[in-house]
Amino acid sequence: CTNTAGTDSYGRFDLAYSAGLQSFLNTGGGGTPTPPPSGGGATPQSGWWWNASESGRGFGIELRGTTLYLAGFMYASSGRDAWYAGGATRNAAGNYMGTLLEYRGGNDRVTTTPAAGPTSNSQVATMELSFSSATTGNLRIVSGSTTRDIPIVRFAVNGAALTNSNASFENGWWWNPSESGHGYFLEVGGNSVFGAVYTYYTNGSSAASAGDSGWYTLQGNLSGAQQATGNVSRYRNGQTLFGGYQTPQGPFTPYTFTFDATSATTGILRYSSGVQVNVQRFVF
């Protein structure tokens, strides 16, 4: 460069790699993709996971024995928020193998009483999770000839280091057994609360998206060991399952929430919309 007094711009290689270069560079002999790192078969922590370079998308992971349950919140090609979920089992190599499903046909449990749905589900990808430590890993998703590796790490709910919960109720997956297909993932770090409501589009949605999967985030703080309060938010136009990174728009915060624990594994989730849901810990 001869214009030493000028400026220049350089793209981030990690984003370009995730967006598509990996399909050309991450290959072995004959163009066959290399397997994800075995990671030594580390056991992951249950909690929120993400890729710090891809904010606006995350994964709720809980492990029980050799079975792992994951749901990811992200976006559809239309821009709306969307989620996928599935179970995985540990194999001989110490990785977790399973399928990702997309659910349809439910209603929006934050705005609607009673709950309904889902009426159908379909497989969108297979997944393999490998962990090099309790807090670092790789999520590989495969659909047909398309493969995406997503490096993931544990997400610190309080924005700093991972911190033990000050709540009397448990972190992890919650649900109402009579409302199958709706789910809630709650994690408390110190006094900070982060969660997601896995639900569907109903009210205020176009006919084209009615009944499709959708989600809200819960962000707030403990107001006591048995109670959490905060905002209910939604985002849109972010990263799709296989697409390149795109910063989401939002948050759009239409409601507030209160969670009152009645025991370590039971509670009541209330929204300022007037809806309330009795929930309990999900055992899979």
C-alpha cells in the first residue's frame, strides 16, 4: 500500500468462515468434511450456551446421565424468531448424537389462554455435540449436503464470570405436563435471571406464520430467593440455522414477567398480558 496516510478496512475471518468458507476449507482428503473435535469426551455443564461472535442466538442445554436435551433459539428466513429442539445420547467417543426437530401448530402461550399445540413436527437436521471441557464445545448440524460447525461456550447470565445461583429454585428445563410442546429454560447466576419461553405465533401474526415456532427471552433479577421479575422480549431478523451471521433487531419488549417458586421444582410464571402458567421441572 503506497497511501500510508490513508485508512483501510479488514473483514473478520471468523465470521466469513462461519458464513461459508468452512465448506471449502474445513475438509479432509477427497473433499470430505473433517469430523468435529472429539474433545476428550468432556461432560458439559447444563445451562445457556452461545457463540460469543454470534449474539442473538443461543442454546439451552441440560444433561441428565448420558442423555442431553437441547433447544436453540434463532430465526427463520422470513425474519421471525424460531426454535428447534432435540435429544441426544452419548456415544462411545464421548460425543452426543441426536436430531433437531421443528415444531408447528401451537399458539402463543405468553398472550393466549389456554395452551394449544403443537400439531406436527419435522426433522430439520442431525446434530453432534462434542466438548473439550465443561464450558467449551462444538455443535455440528447436518442437513443433506450442508454442514455447519458452531463453536459454543457457556454463557454467563450475569454478564461476568459464571456464578452460582442465589435462587431456591433449580436451573434448567421447565414445562407444564398438560401443555406439551411449550417449554421454558431458566438459569440464575447470582441474582441475575435469563430464560427463554419456547412457544408459537398466534395473535398479531400473519396467516403465513400462524402456528410456527417462536420464542421470547426473559431477562431480570431475583427479588428474593423464591421470586424473579423482569422483562419479556422478542427479537427478529437475526441468524438462521445455516445462514451467515446477522445481528438481530430488538429487543422488542411488550411485557414483563414474575416467576414465583412454590418449591425447588414447581412454580408459577405470570405475564403482564394477564396469562399465567403453572410450571414444573422437566425430567427427560
